[in-house]
Amino acid sequence: MNTRLEDFLALPDAKDIEAEVQVNDRIGTVRVRPMTQDQYRAYQNKGRVRDNKGRVVDFDFAKFNLAVVAGQTVDPDFANADMLTKAGYSTAEDFIKAKLLPGEIAKIYKRVAELSGFEPDREEEGIEEAKNS
């Protein structure tokens, strides 16, 4: 077998990759994982803004980022039903909006995007494609 192919086949599945991100002194460290292709498409859908005829007219970056952070943060588990109930929130996105500052959300999102293979300068190109599809 070709060594390059063997190396590629030995890579871990995307769903098995995790990394830490030091957010700041207030939040500390959180563990995140990269997005799979299916998750990425689902988050893109959450960010699409449609008119009353169902046409995509805009893209809500804040909603997209919140969905990514909610879905890809492993620890703490923002989607934990018990935690959400105790805290008085119905969704992970609502909890995150209430507890994290915009820059903290952006920092976590950025690390997830990097783990998912997006280059910082090319990331918006993928989002622009989501708006137009």
C-alpha cells in the first residue's frame, strides 16, 4: 500500500477530534470538536434568513455562530437538558447568549472553524456560498 494512503487512512475521524480553547480568565478553557459536513450544512441552514416565500434573502452570522458553538462545544455541554432547565433556558443558544460575551462566542467559534479546516481568510467565502445557495 502507498505510504501516503496509509497515513491518510490512519487519520482519526473528524467526530473523534477534540481540542481546548482558552477563552479568557472569566470563562477559562472549553473543549470543542470540529464540524462534520452534515453538521456544517445544518448550521448553514440555521443561519439562512428567508422571506415569506422561502427565498434566502440574508445570512445571520450571529445565529450561525451560536449554533456552531452550541453544537460543537463538548465541555461544558451547553445542550445539557438538566443544566438548561436549572438555569431557566429552553435552548443552548439562549443560554450562550445570556452567559457569554460576543467576543467569547467568536473566540470559541473561531477555534471550531479552524479545527474544521477553514482558513481564517477563506471562512467568509463558505458563508457567502451558503447565502447564495
